[in-house]
Amino acid sequence: MKRELFDAEHDLFREAVTEFLKREVVPFHQQWEKDGIVPRQVWTKAGEVGLLGHGVPEEYGGTGLDDYRYNAIVNEEICRAHASGLGITLQNDIMTPYMVGLTDDEQKRRWLPGFARGELITAIAMTEPGAGSDLQGITTSAVRDGDEYVINGSKTFITNGVNADLVIVVARTDPDAGAQGFSLIAVERGTPGFERGRNLDKVGMRAQDTAELFFDDVRVPTANLIGREGGGFVHLMENLPQERLSIATCATASAERVLEHTIEYCRERTAFGRPIGRFQNTRFVLAELATEVDIARTYVDRGIELLNRGELTAEDAAMAKWWTTELCNKVMDRCLQLHGGYGYMMEYPVARAWQDSRIQTIYGGTTEIMKEIVGRGLGL
């Protein structure tokens, strides 16, 4: 069904994204899952065909298309291709607002051209071994010493953590200032004292590099401050709604694709002399899932429109994030069940999708935290 959200230009872009994934990603993704990482050249190829840099001004090498619908198309097609290893979604959706909206002119000239070309891979380091959804529990410190910050601490579960050339680190610059004591500081590859730990062994999304990061007296010039000193918590809160809508976009697209696979399977697989889709239980399960996925799609598309107009609230994004990710896990589980024993075999897309999707209710803020945000928005 044609979605009113997109016009002809978006449709042409979607075709280009799909073709890129078929040519450069899908044939190799299984090997990347074994390797635990996506080769860097895939990033530069993505940059060459315009999959990166949306929202980056043309003068800095970007597409100049400040239209989140292009980001959504990239996300949706990556999910439809079951290409969970690509950290492009993080680069486009999560990092761009920081790299474009909070950097000064010198930082833009230094970083954005490589960022848009896929030569500068980025990550954001919030989570710590003792601090996840509760950002105020962060202990990584950045003490000012002349024209430098000295950073000490550690981070974990950092997407793009192995490949990243530039990591925006959330650190305490004033331990006595509460929420106003956090700052965002860019740490570049090769800085002395900045070390990467192991590439973490995850349940799903196994081709996506996720690492531990360690900072031992890391000296970074104050010119690497992103945004305002002491403004880190506010900057994070301003940008988290887009991150959460991005996750909702991926969750919905993943659910749609697995549901399509399952409907096809139920038409072809027979039991007791007839296709299993002819059994009432199967039809009812699929009818329920199709309805809920369609509702999710409608809500997410509305969220994309709101984001483009600058009207997406934290509550809107939290609602979309928790509901679509919980739905995605439900769809994966029910669809795997309908595949029977074959659903548990890794050569079937439903098995890999089931593994990959489980994290969605956790990263970007857990379901419980999302409900807390919605509840507070109700004045409770």
C-alpha cells in the first residue's frame, strides 16, 4: 500500500538503497556475523551512493537534505534486508544532531566531510558498567587542566565502538552540579590513554561491533567540547526523541518484514493435508499481528511527520519506542512459533530476526523508562 508520507523522490531513493544493500551487504552479512564486525569499506561505499550525511550541509560534503524521511528509508530497508550489522542508523539518526547541531565552524570543517563520506565513523558513549538508563549515575570524569580536559573512566555497550574514529563521551565536568555537571567531549582515535576493550559477544546483531571503552588520563583539547560545558544532559534530552523514533522505525519495519515472510510460509507449509494458513488459529494469530503492525506503522509515520516539523515531544517518542519494540518482540515470537522447528534454524530469516530484535526494548532507554516518561507527561 502506498504510504502518503513519501513522494516520488523518496521512492527513487528507496530503490537506490535497496540496490546498494543487495549488492554490497546481503551477500556478505553472514560472514560479518561470524567476524563480529562490518568492514570499513562498506561505510565509504555507503557514503559514495548518498546513504550517509542527510542533514549535513552540502558545503561540508553532505546531501543537504534535512528531511528525516530519507533516514527512515535507510533504516527500513536495512531492516527489510535483515542487515543488522550496519551501524549506519546510529551515524545518521543519533550522531548527526550532535555533529551538525552542536559543533562550531571549526569542528564542522574538521569532522563533517569525513562523517558524510563514511571515512569518519562515530559513536556516542553514554552507558557505563554501573549506569545504563539512569544517566545521572555516570561516573566518567573530565577535569579541566588549562586548555585540555583529562578524562578518566569507562564505557560499555558502545555501538560502532571498534570501528569508531570519533567518540562523543558523556563525562562529568563538575561533580557538584548535578544534571548541570555533564558535558559532551569528542575523543578521537589514537589519543593516548584511550583504549578499546573486547568486541562484545551479543545474543543478536552479531555483525555490529559493540565494545567496551577505557579512558586513562586521556588528554583532549577543550576545542573538542561538543556544545556547552555543563550542557551535556540537556543536549542528550533534546536529541533522545529522534533516537527513540529511529528505534521505533526499525522495530516496525522489522516486524513488517518478518510478518511478510511468515504469511508466505503459512501459505506453503502443509500439515494434515492442507496449508497451515488454512487453520483458524493461524489465521487469527496473523490477523492480530497484521492489525497491530498496521497501527504501529500509522503511529510511526505520524511521528516522522512531527519530527520533520520540529514538533515531536519526548512523550511522543517514548510512546512510539516502547510500544513498537514490545510489539516487534511479540511478532518475532509468534512468527517463530508458526514456523515450528524450522523457525529455530538460523538459515531461516525469522530466527535471525528474533535474535536481533530482542535488544530493542532495552537500548535507547528501556520499556520501563519509556513508560516513566509517558507517565510523568501525564502529570503523575
